[in-house]
Amino acid sequence: MIRQFLRETFVICVLGAVLDVVFDGVLACLIATIAGWQVAWGPIPIFLATASCSLVGLVGLVGLTFGVYLARQAAQLDPIAALRTE
């Protein structure tokens, strides 16, 4: 159960990082077009941004506290009893 949670967390973090890179790229091109500037792209900063977002989501203090701890507690609950209560 915890491995599944960590996989889901990783996918969400990577997806969020990729969407952020795409959004930032579109925004940079828009600002560059309006201001008449040039945009310089590099694969290393894009990779580092995506990797840092993924790592923060997986091993960050908030991720561990609210992620693994709560997933472990939820895994110990009876599914029927958990559905009956809020």
C-alpha cells in the first residue's frame, strides 16, 4: 500500500513539474514576444527543475509527514468501517 502511494505521489509530482515547465515555457515565450527579447533554452535547467520538484514531493518533510504516515494509518483501517464514517 505504501509503495502504491509513493508511486502515485511520484507520478503527481513529475506531472506537476512537467506542466510547470510547459506553462513557464509558454509564459517566457509570451513575455519575450511582447518585450522583443530572445529566450534561451537549456536541457540541464529543465531537468533539474523537474527532478527537484519530484524529490520535494517524495522525500520532503511535508511529504513524509502527511504522505507516508497517513497512508500507513489508512492501510490499517477496515475499508467498510472507513466508508461509513467521514
